[in-house]
Amino acid sequence: MDTTARTRLHRTTFILTCSSALVVSPLAATAGTTPSPTYSPAAANAAATASATVEDGVTHDENPRVPEGASWTEHYFPSSDGSDVELHADVLRPAHLPADGKTPVILSVGPYFAHAGQTGDDGFEQTGPSERFNDLIEGADLMARGYTVVYVDLRGFGGSTGCLDWGGPGEQADVVAAVEWSASQPWSTGKVGLYGKSYDGVTGLVGANEEPEGLAAVVSQEPLWDMYNYLFSNGVRRPNHLGTPWAYNSIASVQGMADDTDRYKANAAYEQTHPECLTDNLTDTQDPDPDSEYWQARDLAAMAAGSTVPLFVTQGFLEPNTKPEDMQQYLDNHQGEQRGWLGPFEHVRGNDRGSDGVLRMGREGWFEEVMRFYDEHLLDVEPSVEDPAFVIQDNFGQWRAQDTWPVVTTTQTVRLEPGSYVDDGGQEAAGRGPADDGDYDMEHGPTLPPQAQGRPGKPPRVTDDGNASTPGHAR
């Protein structure tokens, strides 16, 4: 989702996040007849083993797609809206714990957890849980720390039935159901933390808004704060207003793998017998009026009023994809604890590095800070390091700590460089980078030209604004 090829469709495309590409014709995406990916014979050979043990738990030794130290099982449960939607979950439990050993849960809910791949056929030879957040599982050593990881497919995606709903009431009900299910399992302590980036960062905000029983904390990287803003701006259609619905129709049409269970394969094929799901997604999303009933039900910033769930966010102010529009309104309405990494970076994760090895956000310690946040709220463990509420990177690559964002008043002394400047009428800027042709998704948005991607090589530095606690101060 973060660094691989874009999903290509006949028309312009946007998706909120993922890795591999799936190419379908517009007719296939509309009718739900996307052909199943091509699989090697190894998948069929593994079918008996995988299907026979997935209810009891499959380890890395039995299936290399399962993270080391984890035991993978599959589960199904209804959504919370009273509909007949059936949601699918992949559960990764610490393999060294007994089946009823209670742990807190880190949960992700989204459209990118299909067994075949995040946005299409990723070329796997056998089924298994998504690799989407293996970086967190491995980087934070979640299994050894005693956390359970749960991935839940939103309605219409992966192994879940129902029609995709673009952040609407249906998906909001799915998030509530996923949290409450995770909190109520016999192996759960009853405390759940949502984690995600981009679309599954959006579902984190949904969870914070809904405050379902058991939700103790949310980490949301580069989300949308109002679903309307991704397709329109003040009534004006964005280049991707048609491409994004086409792209998600494509993802919703991804089929199960040869060695998936019959139940999973039947659910994954839901759109083939319910083509209205895909056609409705192409039309329902096209009202340019932000005050329409459809978009008011997806205004996450307005819906955050009164929420008290502890929230940790990241937001790039150079985001060419999931832009910071309505972020301030969301944080103003949200009344709980707030944490954030903010700065002039793009659509990246806190731990992402470029090909040069430099952190794309320019700050060390993402997993360590995230786990201090989760440990405090899911395990009631007092952190040994006092992290600042917000850290803000300036245009010189330096970081400062703040108690709030934005600060109410601030002063800045600017040093003028010697020399002269002649306006070239925008000719130089016009030649930088590709044009925004709408051919991207929430994860595969336009990239910035190298000139705008910061100043690598300077070590990041955090300074205190005089009010916030000193970063790294032990207590």
C-alpha cells in the first residue's frame, strides 16, 4: 500500500492505502465478476492442511505467512446494525500463551486485509493473514509482549459480506461490532486499541467517535477527517471523484484463494450475486453537496463532538493525498487525551524509511512511543518516559514539543538570507513532478517532487516551547 505500484483501472483511480495492484475492466468492477487471481499448485496442496487447522490455530512453522511467534485463527460475527452482514476476522495470538490466556487487543478494521492481497493479487502461493501491519507486529515485538492482533474486513471486502459503504453508517457499525467482539472474547482482557493508517486510520477515528465498549485507545496515521473532502472541495469535484469509487469496487471484487475455506470464498464472492453494491458505490458518492444527508453521515470531524477516547494521530502538512482538512475541527471537538506527530511530510507511516534509509517523518522511536501509549491505556502501565502531547516538525527538519496543537499564540523570529529573488512566473515549479491525473488511491496518492520532500541528512532535534514537558524525561 505504501510503496508499491498503483492500482490501474480504465478510469482514474484512488484507494486509501495498500501494496499490490489489481487490474480489472470497468465492466468487471461494476458487475462484480473480477476473475480470481492465478495461483500456483502449491496453494491447492496446502488447502487440506490450512483448512483443517485454521480453527485451531496455524503457526509460522505451518504457514510462513503467519508472523513468527503467532498463532492464526479465523472467525465470523455479525455487524452491529441488525443487518445480515457477516464480518470476517483474522486473529493473531501469541503462540506461547494458552488458548484462554487473556491479552489486550490491537485491532485494525479496513478494506485491505483480503488473504489474496491488500488491493489485489499479491502473488501469494497459499492463503494466510494479511501482511499489512507486520511492521508493527515485528517492530514492536507484539507477540512476545503479550498482545493479540485482530484484522477485521469491512463489509464488502475480504471475507465479509455486505455492500461497501465509504465510511458511512454501515462501516461505522462494523467498527463498533469489531471492537465489541474483540473485547468480549474469552482470551481478551476487555481492552482494545485501534491501529491504522489511511483508510484503517479513518476507521480509528470512527471508533473514537462511536466509543464502543472496550475501546481504550486509538492510533490513527494520515486519516481523512471528513470523507467528503477526499472526493470534493466546496462543491467542486476533485480529479479522483470517479476514480476512487472504481478503485474500491476493484478491491471489493478480490476473490478468495484456492485454499481458503468455503465460507471465506463464498463471502468474498458476495458482489457477484449482489452487483448493486458496486453500482450504488459509483452513484451514491457523487453528490457534490457537503450538506447532503449522505455526506453529513460521513463528516467525522463534526461527529467527534464529546468523544473522550485517548487519541494518537499523525498528519503530514505536505500531504498530497489524505490532506489535513478539518483536522483542527476534529481535535477541537474531541475531548479526550490527544497526542500527535505533525509536520511537512507526506502519506507515510511513522516508521517508514526512504530508499536512502532516512525516516520519512524524520523522527526516531515510532514503535516505542506507540507502545508506551498502548501500554498505558490497555495495560495500565505507567510509562517510564514522559512523551510530549504533540511534536511538530518545522520546515528546517527540527522538532519542537507542544502541549496542544495549534498553540493559541506564538511568535517566530525569521532570519532573512542575503541575496536576491526574481519571480520566474511559476515556470520552474510547473515543471516539477507529475500532474495530478487522479490515478491514485488513499495510499497511492500523488508524490511530491524531490525538491519538496524535506532536507535529508540533518539530524532531527526536539526543542521545548516552554510549556510542554521535556521529551524523553524519565519519571
